[in-house]
Amino acid sequence: MNLYEWEAKKIFQEHGIPVPPSHRITKPEELRKVHLGYPLTLKVQVQSGGRGKAGGIQFAQDLKDGETKAKDLLKMVINGSKTESLLIEPRLKIAREIYLSVTLDRSRGCAIFIASAEGGIEIESSTNVVTMPIPYPYHDYVGRDLAKQIGLTGTLLNKFADLANKLYRLFESKDLELAEINPLIVTDGDEVLALDGKITICDDALGRHKCFAGWQETHMLDLSDREKRSKRAGLNLVELDGNIGILCNGAGLTMATMDLVKAFGGQPGNFLDAGGGSDTEKTLEALEIVHDNPKCDVILVNILGGITACDEVAQALVAFMKRHPERKLVVRLRGNNQDVAEKMLAESGLKLYPELEAAVKQAVEQSKVPAGAGR
Amino acid sequence: MILINKDTKVIVQGATGKMGSAHTKRMIAYGTKVVGGVTPGKGGTKIEGIPVFDTVKEAFQATGATTSVIFVPPFLALDAGSEALDAGAELIVLITEGIPPQDAAKLVAQVKAKGAKLIGPNCPGVITPGECLIGILPGSIFKSGPVGMVSRSGTLTYEIALALTESGLGQSTCVGVGGDPIKGMGYEEALSLFKDDAKTEVIVLIGEIGGTAEEEAAAYIKANVKKPVVAYIAGQTAPPGKRMGHAGAIISGGKGTAQSKIEAFEKAGIKVAKTPSEVAKFVAEASKQVARA
């Protein structure tokens, strides 16, 4: 889950990382209560990146200018991400910009520092970048090592090292996926501040951090209703444009099924991975979510039961067909407890497709006849 | 075959939980030598006819096992894995899904320091058909034969194993390394074992979008593996920027696309199948070539 800049900065501050003074507003007229002096920086708060390029950061010379700009900024949508609020800060005089982040490196299997003596950059396309694996357990010398590697000296070396150490400790203690300061600035008064910050918290770790309780609900601004329902039910849904609803268990199988639908000339309406070990209740909710997509003409269910038991899925299918007898379903169901499942579904009259490709072809064919034409 | 065989003795951490007990039963039914379970506080009891111990150390000492399969809840997995390592585990299969990646990284660091092997987390496990099954794979769809398989996806492994088995192509060992971004064994480690395994004639590598593990595997194969390899990549039609179920399956900043992986394999002379059934077709062709050579 990506946090808003204002949340990231609040967390930075709690962990001893200095940030500029700021004020958050949700209405243009609230700017009147901001006493930070002009010129001011107005920054849209979105969960997406690319904010600066999209014009989400503006400067205001006075209150009138600020209110006009705030009005437009609050309506902004950047890469599909809605503006939640504006963060107002004084426009600072910057002597130097630095980049610093901590994240996990999947190839190395450990946490890494990424740093650059040039900040405010797009780190993926920059060449002057140092990547340093972080030893576990952690020691403070690592921060100094990093400062040295990006060429810092004197007081700045020590100040930067201290911030790097604090950022890593924050990253570890809060189970973050990413903690980024871009840019870390040195002001003309030699102050070192996090001018912009990004924090991604790990959804899997939310349950052990009481400080993030309820945050999932407040970070769903950019999700559709069905995506929200999926998140709450622990299902992985990605909305797509076509008319074949896809429900599978396991990410790889769902992707492969989606690829096959396209290869056979069909259009996937969604990707829904019910995950491993889904029971009847969870599978039923998954079916309902796919069913509720108004674009969906047919639902293709492909389950290969390992940790998921086929009879649990069959039970969900029986309940779903009772609720929605008109819905076209193409079902392929194999694996653990397959025999029990087959018996249950034989009684309900649903035809099963043992072969994946045959099932996909059938679903594609069904998607080309109007909905409601029977199963 | 690699990693496990008919003589492999396994203990189950979390054997008395819902998932743990259900799959302990399945593994025993398959013929796996499950010699003990571990649940703190339940030492001295039995589950599915096997003894339960309070600690891994006791379980290993009493049974002579050095392999552990873990079914504990996500926040307990780092501790369970550390316990197994410190008790002398040589192979750990970590099934649990939803482990915070930083915990996985801490476990991986210990595994490397001890020179042990870790499969997972968030994986279906490993099977040497007809001999030993460790994890949650449905045993009935696999059969013994010359094809080695390594995969990041669980259910897709089953799909392709099924296609192979139904085409009369059995498997030496199938390893599901798991879909998490931070994990123990990766493609390279599995490939390094398959390349020297006498029973394995053809290798199937199942990948998916996200990260660069497939590209790295392609380079490794080109430099080190003489046996034929057939690859399959899931997520060819995945939209960028969306996490496709697995924590690791995301195309970000233009990296991790199926296209880039397919190109890397093709450049390394590796055949890439477009559908699961085509995997079986390519493997059959490769097998014939191996037989002729």
C-alpha cells in the first residue's frame, strides 16, 4: 500500500528524520489558515507516482493565487489516482539535492540502499546511482559507508549517515517495502530535510503493526467497488476491459488462463485469483464479484486443487447457481477431492470440462452469444 | 531426481493445524516418510499416527530427519524456519503464504550462512513422483519420468504437469520455488541440480511476469546447461503496473514483461511454449532428440 506524502512525512518525523514545516488542506479556503509565509508550494496528495510531471506541484505567490491553484489541484487525477488533499509547504531555497531509499532487492534476497549524490531524479533512468546490500543484523557504520560511496565529506557525510541509519531502522521496524526520500535537500542554511517522501507498507505485515490499523480502508480511494470487496475478502482482482470473467486459484494459473482466453480470441473481463486454500464462502464471494461486473457475459472458472479442495469450490458453485440460474458458467475443476466435487456438480446439472483448452474455447464461444441465452 | 527421494525423512512444523494436519495425511498417503510433527505444547501426542514433538531439535534427534516442511501462520514462519536451521535442517520447504518479505529476507540470510536449502516461502513444495511428496501438490497428477520441472507458480505447475503426464511424459522431480519476491531457492539453484541429475533428460522452466529471474536463468542455461530446456511464461497479456496475484508478479517501470523474458530465452536458444499443452509438445520433441543422440 502506497502512503500519501503527508503520511510518509509524519512517519519520518516520528523517526527523527527532519521534514519542512507543512499544513494539509482539503478545501481551497483552508489556505487562509496556513501561516507559513509566501511563496508557498502546493502539492497534490496522490497514491501514484509521476506527480511533478503531471503538474501536481504548483507554487503560489500570494493567497489569491494559492486559492485559485488549490481549487484546480484538488480536482486532479494523476495516472488514475485521485487527489486526496494538498500538502502546503514554504518554497525553500535549495543548495543541493540527494536521493536516498531503502527497499528489498529480489535478486539478492536482501534489503538494499539506493543513493545518489543527485536528487530529484528518476532513479530508474539515472546513471550516477549507488546500490548497496544492507547487512543483517544492521550497524550504524553502514550509513557512513553509504555516505562515503556517494562521495560526501565533512559534516554532510555525518548528517547523511545519520539519516540513512534512521531510514533503515524505520524500514525494518515498520515492515516497509519502500522508504524513499527524493529529494533529500540541503538548504542554503545547511539544514538537511526530506523534501519529498514515499513509503510503501507491506500489506502482508499490516496485521502486526497496530499503528496501521484501519489504514487499508482509508487507502482505497483509487479502487472500484469490486476491487474494494476483493481486498476485504482477501482476493486478488484486477479489472480488465473484456466480457469473460475469470476465476482461478493461484496467480500463475490465472495469468495462464487469461493468456489462453486472449489467444483463442476472447477478451478477459477481469483477473481474479482466489489464492490458495479458499473455502466455500470465499469462493462464493469471488463468484459474486465476477458476476457483478456489468460487462461480464460468461464466467470461466478454472480450479486446480492442491491446497484448495475441489468439493469446497463445488459447494460454492452449487450455491451460486441457485442464486443466479441465468448466469453462463464454464467450469473446469481438477485436483484434490475432485471425485466428491464431480458428484455434487453432476446432481446440479452443470457440465464440467476436464481439459483447460476445451474449457477456454467454450467460454470464448459463449462470450460471443448474448447473455441470458442459457448455460 | 533431485532434493528428495524414497529415503527422505520429513518432519512437519505446524502438523496439528488445519492445513498442516490435512497435508500431513496426504503426504503419508502418497508414501512420503513423514516421521514426526512439531507443535510447541503438544509434544508426546500423535497426529495421523506419527509422534508430535515440542521442538524441531527433539524431532530431528528422535527421528534422524534433516528435512522440515513448514505450515505455520505467516508471522510465526521466520521463527519456525530459524528453529529448523539451528536444529541442523539441510532442506526446509516453507509452504506458508503471506510472510512479510523482510522476514523472508532474514530467513534467507541465515540459510545462506548455514549452507542449507530453502524452498519457498509461498510455494507448493517439491515432488519426486512415486517416491516422495513434500508440500501441498496433488500427487495424482504427477508420474515418474525424465522431465525436471522448476516453477514460480503452484497451480500452473499442476496444469503443466498434468499436460506432461497425459502425454506420457513423466517427471524426475518438480520444484515449486514460490511466487514471492524474496525466496530461498531460485531457478539457478534448481537448474544446477537438474543439470547434473542422471534421471533428468529435459528441463521445463515455468516463469511469470515480474522481476528478472527468468532473464538471469536464461543466461545461466546458455552458459551451463547442456540438456534441452523448454520454457513457459505466464502473464503475456497482463497490464503493466498491476500486481497479478503473486507479490512478485508485477510489471514496473517497463521491467519484468513477458516479452523481455521470452526474448531472453529465445536468444539463449531455449524454446518458449505459448500454451501449457505446447510445453508437452516441445518436451516430447526434445525427448526424441535426446533418445536419438
